[in-house]
Amino acid sequence: MAKRLDEEEILRSSYTKYEDPLVSISIGRQLAEISRRILRDIPDLVALFLIGGYARGEGSVLLRENGIVPLGDYDFLAITSYPHLHSSFPWLEDMRKRFRVQYHIGVSPIWKPLLPFLGRRIYWYEAKFGSRLLYGDGRVLDMIPIKDGSKIDLSEGFSLIFNRLMGLLQVFNPTYIESCVDTEERQHLIFQSVKVILSCGESLLLLNRKYHFSYEARSRRLLKSIGGYFGDLFQADPSLRKDYEKATNFKLKPDFEMYEDPVKLWFTAKQHALEALLFYARRTLRRTKALCAGYSYLPQVLLGSSKPNALDFIKFNWNSVRYVGSLGGVGKVGASYADVVRASICYLTLSMQEDGSIREELLDKALKQVEYILPTIDLKTHGKDLREKWRLARDAILFAWTLVRQ
């Protein structure tokens, strides 16, 4: 039990696979400063945890002459005595820039009485078994009901891959195929591609109930599971094993020189994601006969296997009013909003070809899905060339995905 913030322990701890103590001290100082601010802003704090790769000593960081550059997110879980419905921490962005955290610093407050009712999600499993106590009573996480990684809901596999796939689409521009990418664009393409490849292996471990919170443990478990249950997937996608192992090595000790062609890697990651989604759908969804013809039928199967969900509907339209000022699609919806957006992500992904061409009929299907649930959005695609139309569709789908996930 850490009744106070033990800054000496934070500075002594290791957060990456690098053995250089200066790396740990640099990260520890940043985490300590953020933690002090959280304690000040949340007076009813019961416990504060660091979650994610840094909590497990597997954080992604670049080593530069002028200091470290954290590639992974700094994520904190704050258990509170009272509900915090609209918590906002505007100072996080200033700290992100000052500490050069490339993507995100997040604080997630959760009301203590809700802990016994949390679902069997990856997030709560990793929080319970793979977090690091910074302040308070660590035993509070024993209230989370999930027992181990084998109990994670299988629907999490879809959420995981689609979340990573949306990130992959977000950093891509069709012009990259013909033009050189700059250093920042190159790094974004590589980092998001690696995350997609990792999500493919992680979804497989969810299927055979071998998921673990550690990257290293997941890599070992996946390599032991190559044959048998996953045989047909690795026959269809034989390079996934090697690419997953390489992605794990990159995640633990990032080196962007490991990947020569970021655009080629982007398309490789995209292909792995489609193959993994096809495999996952065949084993978890209803009406999968159509999938025998390949992943081009995946959007139809997703929609055909889905059902309207009241909570999904309320959440989406609440966020739609909050961010757009109007309701989303309020007509008869034959599938959940999440699956409508997932179908649009599939169509958009399938539309982009490696030679730079775009299949307009698939792009139109992606637009049709997102326009159905966001009827007030004006995409202004008329008269646009296909590449600009693809980017507009991508941005609209990203917005709809944000409304689904908030």
C-alpha cells in the first residue's frame, strides 16, 4: 500500500527494456510530475496506477542525444471515492509537448463502486494484472471481476484490430505511393503499422485463450501456437509470424531503420489485418458462409451478424449531439453503430490498392455506411478526384469512430 506518492521508488523503477539508468530516471521524473498534478486535481483519489507498456517495463522510447522521446502513451488509472462525470485535465497537453511524448498522456478516473461491474475487456484485465501502483491502496483492483486473460470477451478481438486499423488509415495519404515521405510521416506510418501487426497476433491469442498483458509473453505464446488451431491462417498469411516477432522487437526497442520502406510496410500491415479479421470472423460470427469467398465479403457479414444495441445507440447519439449539435441516424438501424462504422472501415481499407489506384465502388460503399449514421454531415465529395474523396471519407469515418468509442 502506497499511502503517499513514493517518488524515490518511481525514480528507481525501470520502464523500458533499456538498462541505462538515465532512461529510467528521465521517465520516472516525468511520471512523478504528472502524478503530483493528478493528486492535486483529484482530491478524492483512492489509488493511482500507471498502466500500459511503461507499467510493465516494456515502454517504447527513442534515445536521442538531447534526451528521450517516449513513443508509447503515458496512461494513468485513477480510482476515486466519488464519480467524476466530466473530468478534464487541460494541462496534460502542455506536459505532453514538454516531455515530447509523441502520442498521448491520459488520465482515466473510475468511481470505486463501479469496479465490481466492469466488463471482461482487455483494458481491465491489463489494469488488474499489468499495472503499477503509484499511490494509494493497490488491493482496490481486486474488485475487478475478471480472473485472468482467458476470460476476456472475444468481441475484444474485433475492437482491437479495428481500433488499430483506424489508426493505420489515419496516418496514410494516397500521395505517399508516388512521393517521398518526410521523417515525421515515415515514423507515423511505421509506428501505426507495427501496432496493427501486433493487434493481429494479440487477437489470435484471445481466440485460443492465451492472451497475456506482456509483449514478450505474448510473442512466446504466439510462436508456440503457430500450428494446429491457427494452421489455415498462417498458410494464407505465412509472413505474419516473422512480422509479428519483428514488430515485438521494434515495440520494445524502437529503431525506425528496422523498416526500409514505410509505405510497403503500411500495405503489409493492412493485408495482415484483413486476413486476421477474416480468420477471427469465421470463428466468432454467425452467417460466415459468405466468408469462404474471402475478406471482400467481411463488411456484409459484420452487418448481417450484428444487432441494434440500445446502449450503443444512446452513446453514439449523445456524443453526436455533444460534438455536432444534432442526432445521428435515428431511423431504423439493423446493426449496431459500432458495426456500421467497422463495415465502413473495411470498405475504405479494401478500396486502397497497392499500385495507388482506388476502387471507387468500395469507396462509395464506405461513404454510404457513414452517411447513414451521420445524415447531417456534408462530405462535399462531388467533383473531387478519388484521392481527395478517399481522404474525406477517411476523416468522416474517423469522426464516426470517435463517436462510437467515446
